[in-house]
Amino acid sequence: MRLNTKFKVASLGTTNFIIVLVNTILFPVFPSMSKALDINIKELSWLVVIVSFPAALLGPVGGILSDKWNRKQVISISLIIYGLGGLFAGLSILLFSKPFYFILGGRLLQGIGSATPMFLTTALAGDIFHSAERHKAVGLLETANGTGKLFSPIIGALVGLLAWYAPFFVYPLVSVPAAAAVWFSINEPDRPPVPWTEQKKAFGLFRNRSRILALVSGFITLFVLIGTLFWLSNILEDKLNGGKIIRGLIISLPVMTMVLTTLAAEYFGKHLGARLTLGTGLILMASSLALIPLIYKTIIFWPVIGIIGVGAGMVLPTLDAISTSVTKREYRGIITTIYGSSRSLGASLAPYIFALLMDAGHRATFFPIAAGSAIAGIIILTFMHDNEILSKNLLPERTS
């Protein structure tokens, strides 16, 4: 990649890094937050739900707007809204004696702001890169995403030493410079607005069985990953006697293995293809989930948790490659945000469902989710076809 191109990818990667702070930066301070606000674990989960659910609903809207205006405008404006939501939530804690519902309002605003930027960066990468280089570019963006998830709990733990509400003020501090970087570094080529009659054809691509299965894999992956991180944030006080920093480091473990796995995105795309990579990733996550209740009190627990990240690291860059491989650039904004919506929906439902299941014990929490993940992986291995979701130049060396 040329230096100018690397700078553009770095700007887009920074956006991904910042957007994934939306939930995981708060996980290390959740126990302190729960005590300070006098709320239970189910109410706490709404701080994640109210962010991720709007992102799931509004993602395609952002894709439509990005094709009518341009992608960098939507990304930059969204980042500002995202930062303002965090600022509102943080200030409400300082200004009101009972701030919980005001915090939810700020988180809702963050959900609106975080709905599209990360997925539109993928669409921009799809506009810029072609063939195998696209695998590398979207892999780097997914690595930035994973790196954000990796350092986010650590950042939250460190900032949380100042006060449990301090992480809310991180959002405006990082989002404004990121918006400026995207605005000034990306010179998006002028193009005529895409009419709605053309845009709605993009939705017709999801009549394809393989694309539906890819959407399901994105939903399950984020459901498992965010749900597991939420679960870890709540059980670590009982399992370890460490403080916020220790919790932040442990919560980062599945994300660390995910980041390392995303570095091999180009290899998976070239040699395995979408079907084998997605199916294997889901089955790996299912295996880890099924083992957690059985080895929860042993040292094996830690590497098993890491396997979840390996599976997620196989699935997510593959979904990025699928979403950007559409032959018509006019469809790319909508397609990438639809895939993003499936991931956001998984992230939004995970904390509340995990919170409900946790009352019934570890087996009731993990066995059903493991079974669903395994079944989805087997169905993908059986019924998905690479040539239905990948352009010819992105097909692996061996396909079936």
C-alpha cells in the first residue's frame, strides 16, 4: 500500500477502534456502577442493549444515506453524535441525584451515532481495494476493531481508577479528533446520488440462502462474544480478588486471541473460503461455550475462553470480505450496513439474555447457546456456497 493509502486506512481503522469502545470500556466498572446507581444486573444490561439495538435498526439507513451523500460525511457526523451521547451521560451523573434514565438517554444517542461508521469504513475499503488486497484491507480494519475491543477494558479499568463514571468522558475526547481525521484525510470521489429505485435492489440480494447464513453467523458471533465479556465482567469479582485493572486484563483475553486470529484473514480467505471459515469459527466458539461449565473452576478455563476469540477472529473478517464483494459499488453501503446490523442485533440482545440465563447457573447459560452455535456452524458447512456470496476474484483456491 502507498503511504497516502496507509494513512487513509489508519483513519478508518481509528474510527473502528473508537466505535468499539462503546460497550467494552464500561465492563470493568460495571460492578462499581451497579453499586453506585443501586441497580441489578438486568438493569445494568440495558446500558448495552440501548446502544446496540438502535445500531441494529438504523444501520441500513446509514447505508442508504451514504449512497445519497457520501460515506465520509455520514461517518464524521455519526462520530460527533456518538461523542455527544457519552458527554451527556457523563454530565448527567454529575448533575442529577438519580441519573440512570439520563444515562440511558445518552447511551441511546451513542447508539444512533455508532450505528454505521464501523461498517461504512468497510464499504470505503471495498471502494478503494480490489481482489486479494481487499482481504488485507478489511482484515486490517477488523484488526483495528479487535484492537479496540482488546484495549477497551484496560482503558476503562485505568480511567475508572479516577471515578467509575470517568469512562463516559473518554467518548467525546476521542470521537472529535477521529471525525476530523476522516473528514480531512479521505478524498472521496464525486459520484451522483444513487436513486432509491436502484438502492432497493440491494435488499434483493438477501434472497440468497448463503447471504442469509452469513447474516446469522454475524449475529451469533457478536452475541457470543459480547455475552461472554458481559458474563466475565460480572463473575470476576467472585473468581478473582483483583481490582479494576485485573478485571480489564482478564476481560481482554478473548479479544486478544480474536485480534491475533484476524491477522490471518488473508490466509483464510485464500485457502479456506467463506464456508469453511465461517462454519469452523462457529463450531470452535460452540466447543468453548460447552466446556466452560465443566472446567469453570480449573486452570483450563482461561485457554478455553480464548478459543471464543479464535472463532470470532475467523468469522468477522470473512463477513467483511463477503459484504464488500458485491459487484456494484452502488450496493456496497447498504450491504455492509445490513451485515453490521446483524452483528449489532447480536450484541444488543446478548447482555440481557445472558443476565436472564445466569440466574439458572452456568450450564443453563452456556449449553443452549453452544448448541445453537454448533447447529448454525453445521448448517453453514452443509448449505453455504462460496460462489453465491463472493466475487470470482475472491474465491479461494479450492471451492466446493
